Amino acid sequence: MAEKVVVRNLYKVFGPQPAQAMDLLHQGQSKEQIFEKTGMVVGVKDANFTVDEGEIFVLMGLSGSGKSTLIRLLNRLVEPTHGQVLVGGHDVAAMGRKALVALRRKDMAMVFQSFALLPHRTVLDNTAFGLEVAGVGRAQRERRALAVLDQVGLKAFAGKKPAELSGGMQQRVGLARALAVDPSLMLMDEAFSALDPLKRTEMQALLLQLQKDHRRTIVFVSHDLDEAFRIGNRIAIMEGGRIVQIGTPDEILRNPSDAYVRAFFKGVDVRKYLVARDLASADALSVVQPTLDGRSDLVRTSAQLQHGEALQAVVVEAGGRLLGTVTQDSLHRAMASGATSLLGALLTDGAVAAGDLGLHALVAHVVKTPLAVPVVDAAGNYLGVVTQAQLLQRLAANQADDV
Ligand SMILES: Nc1ncnc2c1ncn2[C@@H]1O[C@H](COP(=O)(O)OP(=O)(O)O)[C@@H](O)[C@H]1O
Ligand SMILES: [Mg+2]
């Protein structure tokens, strides 16, 4: 996958003599020691990460951990003290003023916690603002603004003033304004944090929906585990200016790097974040593909099951799409009734789970059958299987973490 953002050895020191603070950092002094000695603040310390094209990358951490500083380093609203930021292959630090302004306007729309809407302008004009600044003509920018207002469910409010809208709606205008310029990278700093929990969940769902229709690269700052896990493809956890862990929600859940990360899970039932995809085991069952010689497929698969431990085998098409599963029984029955292909032996009542199926629904699936339940992605491709034993094991492991 193409890398949209590359960050290497990135540092930010706030204060009059950043070079002195950098020296102290290299001598191994901590952020606290440096502050005590010099009054300078280490905002970001040696950040390294990449963000892939089409990914939602979340920066999560407590207040003051450096999230806003780091996201602002990406578009140079904050000047780096040291290190490199590449966006779409361009070195942001080396850019002249003009290129930078163009980059911010076109390629890196930013959405903040405060909506920063212009109070005397209509919702439509606010939405079209970025395009206006970029010199897009009225008819064209209004057409575009209406289209994105439609996407965020506010088309009917185009003629209203911001003050006539609720906080949640105003934030949707803020989002629409960013979307209007069709940025290749969206930077969102606590964009939903000012909203009440219900509105916040609504905005998260909207963002995910928009992401389904049109995949964008998004860097999203949040101090909230729930939000990070809901929307993040990957999450970087920050503490005291450092990134202490980067991973998918599942990787972080399975393997929190330290007590700081674990503390985020306190009082949160992390099981609610697990989906079928996280639990699917790709190598638990053997996978077979029908060949032109269907009879020998049947015989071979039957022999395979006889000699292996598994009761089932998975049948997929050449491209990886799941066709179903077979058992020793179903194979024998098929052969006895003269079937000439694996397709004749597929279990007809076998359950299948979608990759994003939540744990609750998955349990309901799995307890209905003694067999392993195959898990597929949105295109129907086989991802792995979930078995009762595996599911119980996993639930028990997470329970042990809680105490
Ligand atoms: N302009 C600034 N001048 C001095 N210190 C700053 C400035 N901006 C942020 N900081 C400090 O940098 C650290 C990280 O802040 P910030 O990036 O805003 O954290 P977060 O967004 O995670 O709450 C904090 O200690 C903060 O006080
Ligand atoms: Mg912040």
C-alpha cells in the first residue's frame, strides 16, 4: 500500500533554545528534567510512523501528551525542531511558503474541535469557504458545497446561519467544509470531542460511512479509547511527547506495550471491540480449491480429513472467495450419491460470519453448531474460522486481563 505520510525522527521543543534541549535529550534527560532545568517543553520526542493511503490513523493519549503538536507538525502549523515529514512524497519542512499554503488548502484540510464557522455566513458559504479561498468560481463551489452538505445530511440547512444549528450540526458543517476541498489528507484534532456522547457516536458513524463511499487518508486525534477503537485502522498511543505503541486496535488489545496503555482499558469492556475478523484463525483448517478433476478432489479431501485432526475443510474459489465447508460425512454422502465435484459435498446449513460481525452476534452463531464457522470479508473472501474452543479461550484470556 502506498504511504501517504512518513514521519521520521520528528522532534518539537517549545522554547528559546531548542538546540540546548535537544542536547539534553540526547544525553538521556527526561522531558520533566529538561523543563525543570530550562523551562523548555518537549512537545514531541522522536516520533516515527507512516500512514497508508486510505487509512484512518488515530493519535491517542492523555491531555498534554503531544497529540495536537504532532498533528500540527504534519502541515507545519508547528515548525519541527528536528526530523522529517513527508506528505505524498513531498518534504513538508523544505517547502516554501507558497507551496505550503497550497498544500494546506488543497491537500490537508484540518478539522478542529471548535467549529470556527463564520457566524454571518450561511451554512452553504461556510461549506464553500475553502473553495472560495482557493479561487473556485461561485457556481462551481456552491454545487460542490451542496453535494457535501447532502453527504453529511445538512442539505436542507444550506441557507441557515451557523447559530441556527445545534452543536452537532455545526460540527457537521465543519466536516463538510473540509470535505468540500476533497483533500487527499484530512487532519482532525479532537474533531468530535466537544459533542455529547450520542452526537459523537453519530459523527463517528458518519465518518465511517463517508469512508466507505470514498476512502480518504485521515489522521485523527482523540483522547478517547472508545473513539480510537471505533474509527482507527491503526492507533498510535502517545505519552509525554513519545509514541509508546502503534498498532491495530486488536494488536493493542492483545498486547498493550505497558501500564500506561493498559490504563486506557481500565473500566472498559474491551471485548466489545472484538469482531469476527480479529478472532478468525487462518490456519486452523485446510483450504481446498476445486479442480477440473472433481472426483479426485473428493477423494483427496476425504483422505486429508481422515489423516488430520480437523473435522472440516474449507472450499474456496481460485480468487479466494469462500464456497463453503465440507466434512468427512458430507464428502462420503456426496460420493455415494455420485457427485462429481466438491461443490456437491458442501454443507448446506453451515453458518458464515462477516468479518465485522461483533462478538455478541458471533457467539450466537458459533454456539449453534459444533463446527467451525468460516469468516469472510465484504467481498466474500475467506479470512479464517472461529471455533467454540477458540472463542472461549479468547474470552477467558480477556477476562483475566480485567482483574
Ligand atoms: N505553543 C506552545 N508553547 C509551549 N508549550 C506548548 C505549546 N503548545 C503545546 N505545548 C506543550 O506541549 C505539550 C503537548 O501539548 P499538546 O500537543 O497540546 O498535547 P495534547 O494535544 O495531547 O493535549 C504540553 O506540555 C503543552 O503544554
Ligand atoms: Mg490537543
